[in-house]
Amino acid sequence: MSVEFGNTGKIVPKRFTLDEIQEASDNMSGFCLACGSERESCEPDARRYKCEDCGRHLVFGAEEIVLMGYVKS
């Protein structure tokens, strides 16, 4: 997946469905907010892990993503 930048040059965080979050939670995975890639072996409260795809430190655990409000409605 590609990284999307807003008008100010900041990364526009990806959003995820509740089904994606539930599956990631069950599998102990997280997601990169920059590119949307899934990362395995990620604690539910993980913050700023390095993404193996885009190299940014924006991988968060599934439950942390919910708390941050990045869930599609």
C-alpha cells in the first residue's frame, strides 16, 4: 500500500474496519498507520513499531488503533 500525504505534507493515517481490527487482535497483529500493512507479533498496546514495508515507525497494536479512533464507521 502507498502512503498518503495531506495538503500540509503530513501523513494521512489509514483507517481500519472493525473486522480487520478483530482479526488482528485475534492474531496478535497490528497495522501501520502510514501504509496500512499488517505486522505480526504485535502486542495489543504496541506503539510506534517499525513497519517492515515502508520503514516508518507507525505500527500500532489493534486495540491501540481502536483507542486512537482510527476505525472506519
